[in-house]
Amino acid sequence: MIRLWGLSLFCMTFAAVTAANESSWPLEGKNEASGAFEQTVRDVNGDLAFVSSGRFLALKPDHFRWDIEAPDAQVLIATPNGFWQWDKDLDVVILRDAPDFAHLPISSIWSGAMSLKPDDNTINAHFGGDIKALAVHSTDAGAIVVLFEDALGQETQFVFTLDSEPLVPVSSFELTVPSDADFYNESSRRTGLSGVLK
């Protein structure tokens, strides 16, 4: 079965949160971002489960792309038209329905610093038990950290190191399924292999 790296990040939802105003927020007033990322996942005991890394692209508010370079090669693309996952090692491409971008933890990179803690009663009411805690902050002008804990106590941290001058063309979020790859359309809409919805 195909590895579902990062799928939990897309599937988890969170309530609208008023972000703290930070005059030095790295993406303030910007509509695009690119750079490197590192994902670290720790289990309920705090032991390292796995680490992955690669490059990302984002267009505000609803275009995201991850090119995962290690430990395996994958491409994840989320747009209003769908969520594409290309596992290059397995030669498999899966298309799923687009997520609700307004409720994605990763969308919080545009907003600024925020924190939801286990003692915040709004978490249980709005998160449906998926997220126990969420924190987003900037370590400096060139990096953003997204940290969240799920209901089972597993902790995931993303560190995004931002390019100083991002160039993010819309074409970066198009995917043509390679001829030698297996394609599975699990979305509720019909689509061609080029990612153009019919």
C-alpha cells in the first residue's frame, strides 16, 4: 500500500483562530512562499519515529506542493481541484478530493503565530479529537515552525526554511501522470491524467 506521508496533515482540521499580530512575520503581505522543509515525527513516548525532508512551494491561500527527497521520493500537490500524491519509488499516483484549505494546519503559515493548548476547551469542540495541540511560530525572518500533537500523543514538527526571493509559478501545481505509473482516481470527480478536471 502506498505510503501516506503527510496525509494526516491535510486531513486534520482546525477551528478558525485569531492569530497573534507579529510585525516581523516572515510571510506578512506575501502571497507566495518556497524553500526547504524538514518533518520530524515523535511517538507518544517521545522517541523519534521518522524524519523526512525536501522542498515546498505555496501560493496563498490554496496551492501547496511538497517534493519529498528523503527518506523516499514523493510529490504531494494540493489545489482546489484535488490532492495529488505521486510516490516515485512505487510508480503510483493517487488523486483524492481537495481538502478544505480554510481548516488546514499548514494554512496557518500565512496567518502568523498562534497556539492552541490541551487546556483550551475549543480544541475538543472544534477539532473532533484529531489535534490535541497546535503551535505556529517564526524562529527568525527566514523560518516558520508548525508543531502539532494528535489525540494519540504523536507529535509532528515541520520546519520551513524560506527562500528570500520565492518564484512560484502556477504551473508548479500541475501534475501529468507518468506513462509508466499506476494511476488511481479516488476523487469524487472525473479527471484526466494531466490533472485537468472534466
